[in-house]
Amino acid sequence: MAKEREITQSLISVIVNSTQDGDEGIVEIIGGISKFYPNVFDMYDVISVYIYGLVEKDFVALKDYFKEEPDIDECSFQKLVKDLSNSEYKDLAEQGSPLRKFERHIKLACTQRDFIQNNIQQANDLAKDTKKISDEAHDVAKNARSMAETAEKLKGKIYSEFIAILGIFTAISFMSMGSLQVLGDLFKDVKDPTSASVGYALIVGGIYISIMYVFVIIMFVGMKKVVGNGDSYNFSFGVCALVLITITALFGTGLFITGHVVPGLMILTICAVGLIVSFLATHPMATESK
């Protein structure tokens, strides 16, 4: 049995090689096999396994050998049948002979291999298409997630800006209404201005401005914590210096007018120096030589 399996494989190999090297002597080979090993032509399992393992080049050559309408004088199974008909082994050329069964086994195995290869190719193509669709779906989901994050950030930014604007207007309204009320009460007693009343008004005005400025700072720091990104509120050096100098100047002027000349002049001098220092600090180019 093992010998017959080996002969079956060798016979298919001889047929494949005959497509390149010629079919000289193949009639005698097949005739001898049919005489001593007739079962070789009917071993379909061996034929199938051997054909499935052929490289693509030899597989194509084998299919061309067994095609129904070969070219004229081409090495083929049809030419082999014709040669057998003119030899002492003409019974092998007849329909129903072992060689004809061998032909059908070969063609069936080739058809099955083509079918399997086509299914594998279709499966590979389907896998590639599925992967492509999966990648596209992943990209779409990624873009959608990015757009959602952008929309969320935009919504947060809009809310932050709205709260900031609302806070600014609240601070302005608070300052305006409070300022008008306090200034009205403050200057109501200055209808007949005297040094004492004017000085008193300036001192109280400085105190009021300092209190209002502290309230405004508290509001803006609170808004920064609500709508900010975690950073601390950055105070403007120029604005803070201007407010402090204004408050101090009001105090100094009020003391000077009310008769406290020396303290008033000292405070006004400090205000002038502070104003100069603030100007130089906020305008560094003024200290550079050309």
C-alpha cells in the first residue's frame, strides 16, 4: 500500500514535469503502472493530498495538462490518450478505464483546491474590508469624541465668560450705586464749604474708596476661583499703585486742609514718590539710556 501511494505521487510528478520536459516515455510508464499497480489510478485520497500541496506553478501546469481543449501538439492528457490509442495499451484510452478514473480524480482535486483557495481569498478580502470599516468607525468615533470635548469646552467657556461679565456688571453696579449714595451723603454737608468740612469729606472719601476697592478685589478673586483654571488671580501693579496713591493723596490733602500741615505734606510727598516709582516700574524703558 505504501509503495502504491509513492507511485501515485511519482506519477503526478512525472505528469507535471512532462509539461516542461516533454512527454517522451510517458506512455510506457503509464502502461507499466497499469500492468503491475492498477490500484494507483484509484487512490483519490493520495491524489488530493498531493495536489493540495503543490506549489502554484506546478498546480497551474497540472490543470493545463488536463484541460479539455489543449493547443495543437501541446503536451496534454488528450495527446496522451491519442498516443495510448495507437499503442499496445489502447484499452487505457477507453472510457471507464482506470486511467480515465485517474483523470476524473485529478480534475476533482483541482476543482476542490480552486474552491478552497477562492474561499480563503474571499475570507481574506472580507477580513480586510471589515478591518477597514472598523478603522473608519474608530476614526469617526474619535472625531465625534473630539467634537464633543470641544463643544463641552466651548460651553464651559461661554458659561465662564457669562459669569465673568455678570460679575463685572454687578461690581460696577455695586460701586456706582454705593458711590452715589455715599457721595451724596458726604457732600451734603459741604454746601457752605469750610476747611474743616472739605478736609473731612476728602478723608472720608479716601476711606470709602479703600473699602470699595477691597470689595471689588474680593469679587474678582471669587470669580477667578469659580470660572478660572486653577491659577491665582493676577493683580495689576499699576492699578493697585494708582488706587493706593489716590487714597493716600486724599488723606494727605484732607489733613492738610484741616490744618494738619506737616502730616499732610509728608503724606503728599510719599504719594508723589510712590507715583514716580510706580511710573518707573511700569515703564522700564524710561530708565534706559538711548
